Amino acid sequence: MAARRRDAALGLSLRLAWRNIWRQKRRTWLTALAMIFSNVLLVFMIALQFGSYEMMINNSLRLFIGQAQVQRAGYHDEQKMRLSIPDVADLAASIRRELPSLSAAARANAFVLLSSKDRSFATRIVGVEPAHEPGLSTIPGLVTEGRYLDDPTAAEIVIGSVMARNLKVATGDELTFLGSGRDGSFAAGVVTVAGIFNSGSADLDRSLAEVPLAYFQDAFTMAGAGHEIALSAGALDDVPAALEVLSTMLNEHQGLVVLDWNALMPGLKQAIQADMSSGWFMYGVLIILVAFSVLNTQLMSVLERTREFGVIMALGIKPRRLALLVLFETFLMAALGLLIGVLLGAAITGYFSTAGFAYPGMEDLGAKFNLPSVVYPSMDLFAILLGPSVVFVFCLLAAIYPALKLYGLKPVEAMGAV
């Protein structure tokens, strides 16, 4: 019986709150429109941010690093030749066989002095599996001159466009490299430029060269060893589960670790966090302005009804019931702004998630952060509801002060207010 009475009282309070917010239709709509505008803006901007982050991560990882890597423990911190993985190609083949959902490609790394007949530059040379590298990296598809590597044992090299310009070479020219083998011996060789790639990243095009893994192992006395196995599970969300299975599989291989993209590229995660922080600073200003708008509306509503509240309190209604009524009014107004704002924001975001969104200067910014000139907002439910939910909560918090004023209201004085 008591529960039934409470439900009836709650229903009555909601009906009264709905009626009260439409007493001043213009003021209600102006406040609701402020919430709707902020919600639409937040839905679109946060979805655009999340979409750009997803593209930034995918493009950066897909370019060369991969979503994860198998390495010898300590190699990521100190890239020493001796911290290698024995029979790296066989282990990569075993991973592909045991875990078909993972793409895997063995690699080996060395730092060398690369020379043409005119110039010399220090760079990193990477031994790759030509048959499997296209499944991990976009570099094979970014070759603009010549071709990508196709013979596992050929003395061929693929270099970046900036490196080719610095060395003043073209496809078909010969380069000489000089470095140190795994056993401490000198490693040297003469390779022919098979192709030149243009990744869009000047740093990568300046500092990366690739040769076939078998040729690398022979030149650097690796005895079949390598330094990493690059991995890709397709979607980023599938990576943790795949790595968990892989870690169990690698238990028998002492000293090997599996590193995800957060460990491989901590700077990328930090850049995303910094951008998110600056973005939320601007969003916070907008949310606070909307909250103050709600505070002003509800405070005016309470002051205008001072005499009415005094009469009600004289009839025996307790202040907490009136305070709850004010909170219900704010709840309904905020819910109206939330519903309409989310629907409009989702509609706009849905359109641009298909058509793409670009603005002046996006091409230059995209080149800096490895993004295309068009960004597609994320239609993830979390991205769509995050901003409006924060606005909704702040609007409810803004109504606390007007509601608390009712506790200090004295019926006799209130009934005498004009």
C-alpha cells in the first residue's frame, strides 16, 4: 500500500512538472534549444574525434608497425642485433598456421650506412618476407616507381622517396650498405634499387629501406634469426583476444614477449590523449554555459512562484516535495533536449559517416598525423551518447541550487511576496 502511494505521488509530481515547464513556453524552448544545440554539436564533434582517432591508429599501424609484434624481451627498449628470435620465419609460419585470424610476417632490423656513388646516409634497413609483408604493411602498395620485392633471396632494395632524392638514385641503380652483423662482424653488400615508395610521411620515407629477409639473414650472419614478427588481426577490437591466445601459444618459447600497439607506439596514444584533453576543455566551456542557462531558468521559475509555493507549504506540503518538483521539471527539460539533440546529432553524424567530412587545411593536417583528407565520424553508440549524457547530468546539478532555496522558504513571508 505504501509503495502504491509513493508511485501515485511520483506520477503526480511528474505530471505537475510537465505542466509547469510549459507555463513559460518561450523560456522553456529557449533553454531547451540551448541544450539541443550543444547536444548536436557534441554528438558530431565527439564522433568526428573518435573517427579521426580510429583512422589515425589504423593508418599508422597499417603503414608499417602492425597492430602487435612478437619480440625478444628487451628488444623494444634496446634494439641490439643479438636480441633476436631463432628461426623467425618458421615461427611466423607456425603462427599463421595455428591462428588463421592473425596475419604474421617475420622481420629483421639493422642500422647501416647506405651509399650511392654521390652520397651516403645512415638509415634503418629491414629484412622482410615479400610474400607476407603486403598483409601487414601498406608500403608494398605505395611503390610509385619500379616494383616491390618479389624474390626472397635477391640482392634488391626498396627505399623511400626522400631517401632516393637524398641519395640521388632511381630504380635500377646500385647502393652499397655497411653495418654490423649479429656476431660482431662487418656486414656489407651491394643491392639494386627495385622500387621507390611514397608513404606520405617524410620521416618514414627518409629512414626506412627494405630488403628480402633471406638476403638480410645471409648478409648480417643471422643464421635464420630475426628481430620481430609483425601481427595484424584486422579490427583493433579483435587484437586483445588474439594476443591472449598467442601468448599462451608462445609459452614454450622462453624470452619472447607480445607487445600491442600501445607499447610499440606510446607517442600515438599520448597524442590522442592530449588532443582529447584539449577537446574536452572546449566542450566543458559549452557544457557549463548550458548549465548556467538551466540554472537561470529554474531560479527565475522558483522566484516567480514564491507566493504559490508559500500557499502550498501552508497547506502542509513539505519543502522536499517542492524541491523534488523543481528537479523533475529540470529532468523533463533536459530529457527533451537530450532526445531531440541526440536524434538530430545522430542524423547529421550518420550523413557525414557515409559522405565524409573535410575542412580547409585538413589535407595538411592529415599529412602530419597520417590521416586522409576526408574523415568519417564514428557511429559508435558511446561516442554519440557521451556528450549529451554529460550535458544532462550537469543540467540536473544546476537545478540543485534553485531546489535548495525552497528549504529556506517561510510560508507566511512567501504568501506576502508580490
